[in-house]
Amino acid sequence: MISAGDFKNGLTIEIDGVVFQILEFQHVKPGKGAAFVRTKLKNVVDGGIVEKTFRPTDKYPQAHIDKKEMQYLYAEGDMYNFMDMETYDQIALTDEAIGDTMKFVKENDMVKMVSYKGNIFSVEPPMFVELEVTETEPGVKGDTATNVTKPATVETGATVNVPIFVNQGDVIQIDTRTGEYLKRV
């Protein structure tokens, strides 16, 4: 059990059977009245964000989140197939369970399966990926104003805004958390 006075960013707790991750917390000691802890919590299953206040003496069980690295094999219809590289067990997850987290992941890339009590609720792609640009318009000569971007389609089918000097066939690095272009490799 963790008391609200011991909350830290990134900690996962269980409140009424729902698992939350603490995004922000603040201990508030008003001039009058009792102290309290103001928090911003993220529901780890559905991604919803909630703001709650707690008394510093409130206690909640810590939720243990498991992360296991697996290899993405292939997509078949609306199912994504993954393999545990230690046991060679394969699992398939639906498109609904994964969301859009796989838009920058190629076949045979390693991803992290995030689960609570054996139920996988999220897939974390690598933070940075290198993908080849398969389609983009050529840059217009003379269009050199700062921060000019154009859309580019990468080999996984996702679209990313890239600087005008990036051409078809270039390999670029992308931050999967934000979907932003980082650099040409």
C-alpha cells in the first residue's frame, strides 16, 4: 500500500479496480485547513486523464505493470501477430486493442507488451525508428523559407511531415511518441 503522501511521477496505483499512472502530483498545504495532494492520473487501459485530490493519509495498492519485449511478426486482416523470443509463443492482438501504435513498426521489429495481471492493454513501439521514405513530392527550388515541410509516406504506410530536402528513397529517423521527423540517416 502506498499513501498519497508518497506519490511520485510514473507510479501506478489501483483505485476501485482501475489502474492509474500518476502523471503529475502536488502537495498543497493551504493556510487554513488540512493538507491535500492534487494529482493528474492517466487510466492505463483506456488512456483517459483524470484530476483527483487525496488526503495525504489515503492508502492505495500499487499496481504492478509488466513489460515484456516481443517481436512483431505480421498483420493478417485486423489481427497483429507477435512472438515471445524466449519461449517462441505467438499471440495475436486485434486492431482495437493496439490502436495506432503500430503505424511506425515494421515486421520483425521488437516492441514492448504492457500488461496488468496477464491482460495486455498496450503495445509500446521503440522510441525511435528508421524508415525509408516511399513517396513524397520533390522540393520546389527557391522554397527555402525556414521550417517548410511536406508530407511523406514511409514504408509502413504512415504519413510524416518532413523538410523539403528529404527525397523518395531517403531513410529518416522518427520519434514514435510524437510522430515527428528527427533527422535523415
